[in-house]
Amino acid sequence: MLDLQCANNSSLCGGAASPPSGFDLRKEAEAAGITETLRELEHELIGLKPVKSRVRQIASLLLIERIRQRAGLVSSPPTLHMSFTGNPGTGKTTVALRMAKILHGLGFVRRGQVISVTRDDLVGQYIGHTAPKTKEILKKAMGGVLFIDEAYYLHRPDNERDYGQEAIEILLQVMENQREDLVVILAGYGERMTNFFASNPGFRSRIAHHIEFPDYSEAELLLISELMLKERGYSFSAAAREAFVNYIALRMTQPFFSNARSIRNAVDRIRLRQADRLVSDLDRMLEIKDLETIDSSDVLASRVFSASPPGEGREPSERTS
Amino acid sequence: MRLTQGCFSFLPDLTDDQIYKQVQYCLANGWAVNIEFTDDPHPRNTYWEMWGLPMFDLSDAAGVMMELAECRRVYGDRYIRISGFDSSHGWESVRISFLVNRPAQEPYFALERQEVAGRVVRYATRLCPSREATP
């Protein structure tokens, strides 16, 4: 009889052990490491407003869930599967890698490893090959994040016997049944992901967070370039900085511009030219400052400046400098 | 008769949570975790059939638990055990092995005695079907 009563009021029985009357939110957030993690995110990633706000929301939800649990209220683990869409070089992969760390730090995932895969890792080559292959990857990703880059390749609409469909079905099943064990992040270019979701409605509904990665503005790209240089131990001179502002403006109008990736390539090429400039004059004494500073000539030597207006018979590729 | 083989077999059957923790311990030690099943639990039968491949480079036991659930679904009426194989030099052997599933009706073992030349007695353990099945 006593048992029966307890079962009826299970929430009461659970909470009755030590029902705290109030909760100090700040203390709770710090104990969970949320403030620290969010501050890091804010500092290390430039721009990406929608991404950051979504991460903040998720973190807040976790905190509230935790407190609710302690207060003896009903709580259920949130669905965390995500899809990242955006143009090339907008930081999808970078954020996905970071996301695992964040989720682990917040206690959403138990281990925090990232398994980064593409179609080839999931889809087999012959009948009966796909299921074990996909399961193998899923098992490895348990307790962490499974990052599927260019997820739309899983689905080949032109071939209905494609094994990709089998992989999709297994993925969907595990995403649904083992939500606490695994977070799946799909990433890809905007338009093709939309098509992919249109032909696999099951995927769309099982993913709670659809995050759009916006293109970077010129100012953000400049900040990114400076951050990259700083990481590599360089810095712009004032003139070089100005030249690079122009470089970004020009490069953005040219074809095959891929946001931060183009900037990274530009930075790498600028380092090449700086090294070349330093080596070309062997008879001088180098100072530390020379080694660290990017001169405007290093930037201005880029072919982006000498090029004719965009789209006039130049070979437009990432390799042009 | 309640089969007692491997670790923990004199304890009540492990719950899924407890199995999860044991498997996590194996993985943390870098052992390969195997799921094996058999319908012949004779102590001399060391060759149980394997469910899938050994699982080693996992970081969380949830993957093993997924396979175990699948194995139980198919072979719920057989004995299933999980073992952890340590491949490091000097060990190269199974470090832990415990039952995670047993049939509802367990068989029992009978001792058979055989008298041979020179009044020598030989003993053998014979596997008999469950007594409950034939009341």
C-alpha cells in the first residue's frame, strides 16, 4: 500500500529527500563551467552571431534542466542533433569541432570525441557492406559527436538502389533511439542541404537545431586574418593592414571566394612573400621585428590587385595569388 | 541450475547499468570487448560463437550496449557473455569475462561415473536439459 502511494506520487517521493528552496543561478552556471565555455567561444570565434546565440540557448537549457532535476520536477534530455548550413569557409567544420568540446564541457555528451566522416566512411561498396560499416562508425561516435560533412552525398536521387539510403535509415534509427548517447551534426552547403532534407523529411524533423552560417563581413574577415597572423606569430604593419583591407574588398568580388578559407590561403601566401622578401636581401642584419612584421609590399604583390576586373578571362581559382 | 561461469557469477545478474560500467572499464583499459553467445554452456566448451567483431577503438560503452541489445533480441534464449581481451605484450589473453544473459530455463549438469580397467574411475560432466522443462 505504501509502495503504491509512492508510485503515484513518484515525483514527490523523489524530490522529498532534500527539496532545496532556492537556487543561486550564477553559482550553478559557474559550477557547470558554462560561463567559462561561453566566454571562450565569444573570444575565439569571430562573427557567427546565430551560432553563438544558439549555443548560449542550449547551455541555458542544460542549466535549467539540471536545476529542475534537483528540484524534483520533470526533466527530459534535450535533442541536440544539428545541421550546419552555409557557404564555403564560413566555419562549419571549425564550429563542429568546437561544439564537441562545448557539449562535453556542459555535460551533454559523456566523452566528447568527434568522429568526422563523409559518405565514403558510412556507405559500403556492395550489398551487406553498408550496415556494418555505418554501425561501426556509430559505435565509435557513441558518447561524442558524429560530424557528417557534406551530408547530401549520402542521398543520390538519380540512383534509387544506392546504398546511401541504407546508411540514412540506420542513422535515423540511432539518432532517434539513442539521443542521450550521441549527437549527430550534419554539415553542407545551404542549397544542397535544403534539397537533401526535402527528399529525407525524417532527417529534418529529427534535427532540433538548424543553424545557418552567415557569410563574413569585410570587418570580420579582417579580424580573422589578424587572428590567423597572431596565431602564426606575425602582425600587419599599418600600411599592410590598409592594403589587406583593400585586398579583402577586391577578393570578395572575385569568383570562388570562400570566406575564411580564402583569407587563410591569402595569409599563407603573404607569409611566403614575406619570407621571399627577407631572403632576397642576404646582406642585411635581421631583427626580430623584421621577422614578425608583414609589410604592405607583401600584400600588394598579390595578383588580386593586378588582375583585370572580375570575370574577364582570368583563370579564377583558389591558387591565384 | 544457475550457471556460474566467469566473473560476478555468484552475484545477482548484473543490471544494464552495471554491465555498462564494466564494459567502460574494459574500454578504458584498452581491451577489446567481445560479445559471445552459446546454447552449450558446458564448462569445457570454450568456443562460444561471436556476435560481430571484437570492439576495441570505442570511447564509450554505449556502442557495446547497442550490440548487446541486438544480440539479446536475436539470441535472448541463449547464454551471452562479454569478455575483454588484453592484447598488450605479456598478457595477450582474456582479462575479464562475465555472463550478461541466460535462458529462462537453465540446463543442469550431471556427473557420470565410468569404471574402466584396473578399477580406475573416470568422471565426466554431462549437460542435461532443464529439469523444469520436463516436470
